[in-house]
Amino acid sequence: MALYEGMLAETVGLHGHNGEYINAYFARPLGAGSYPGVVVIHHMPGWDEGSKEIVRKFAYHGYAAISPNLFYREAPDASSDDAAAAVRAAGGVPDERCVGDVDAAAKYLRALPYSNGKVGIIGYCSGGRQVYLVACKLKDIDAAVDCYGGRVVATQQDLSPRAPVAPIDMTKDMSAPLLGLFGKEDGNPNPEHVAKMEEELKRHGKTYEFHSYDNTGHGFFSVDRPAYRPESAADGWNKIFAWYGKYLSSEVPATETASRR
């Protein structure tokens, strides 16, 4: 007899940075658990259909997943495109606020009665940059995945009051093992940026694994965009689930050395 499959997906409320209300999209398998958790940090185009599909994909694979709406304060009732425009006009999501919102989402997952207590983070595009940031700022993240996060390596012109420090300069404080997935034809991060990130991770003795794909640019996971690359995305998903299987299971993995393939 086939195993029963079921899922709950819904919008929930969170008290994010400074206790401010935001909404979030949450999905989980139906059943007693226990389930590891994943916080999905959406890309700059917004808290959109594609981001919510990713949350449901994790639930299908046995995770409790949540994507906080980082644009809620600027545009609580707007479409993802309008919200993204409003956030760009405001200068982007403040780094401090992002960390607080992701922390609240992670706490939400850990408090669930069917949680196994482990929480990972994953982000795409600007969300990949925010993954790197959060992995350096929060000490209780169990695994991190950066999908082509731009401006981890930042120039002085990239910095602002809302993003005052380049995430790469925080590398010494990173506490979560990091998986990085990149396209070799991406302009930001380009291969030189990826090499610089790897250099810093090695220099500080961090646990990481990087993979860069040929004939692949930015946004290759986005199935509804011309940048989508099915082979790269399929391999990337396999590596994501292997990474989370290693670090978000109830068993603590043995200490590993940093590597690149």
C-alpha cells in the first residue's frame, strides 16, 4: 500500500525584528514529525509565487519550511513586483532588520511541537547574500545554503546605511556550514567573487562546499524565468538535500574539513 502523503500550507504571522508584525508563508508535512526546519529567504523580485513553491517543495521532502515576507513593512498589501519596487526605492532591506526577521522565523520553526530542533537557511539572489549575513550573525543556524548571492563581495559604493558592512568581511564570525551554488556566467557573483569567498572561508577554517555550473548564469533555479537551467537546478537541488540531510538530521555530523568540487 502506498504511503500517505499530505501537506499544510498557509500564511502565518510573525513578530520579527523589534517585535514588529510581518507575515510569512509556511508549509509542513501532515504527520507527527519530527521534522527539521528551513527558513527560505526570498529573492529581490519579492515574496512571490516562486518563493512559496520552494517552501512547499521543502515540505514535500519532509521539512517544516517558512519564508518571511521581508518586504512587508514597505508594502504589506502590494504585489511582489510593487513591493520589490518600494524596497528598492527605500534602499533595500536593512541588514539588521533582515537578521531579526530570519531569527524570528527560525524560532517559530523550533517552537513547533513536531520540530527536531534543527533549522537551516537558504536564499536566492539577494537572499543568498542575506544567508551569508545571517550565518555570520546568528549562532544557532545549523546549515546554510547560498544560491548565487550577489554583493557578498562588495565595493565601497555598494555599502549604505542599510547595508553598512560587506558580508565577506564578517566571515570570521560564520558558525553554520555553508553550501554555495553558483553559475560560471553570472555577473554578480562572478567567478572572481566566488573565488574570493572561498579564500576567506578557507582562511578562517570554515566548513563549506562550493559548486559552480558551466553555461549557467544568475537565477538558474527560477523555473519561470529565461535564466532557468534545468540540469544545473536539478543537480543543485540534489546537493541542497544532501547538505541538509547531513546537517539537519537529529544526529550531529562528524567535524569535516572545508572542500570544493
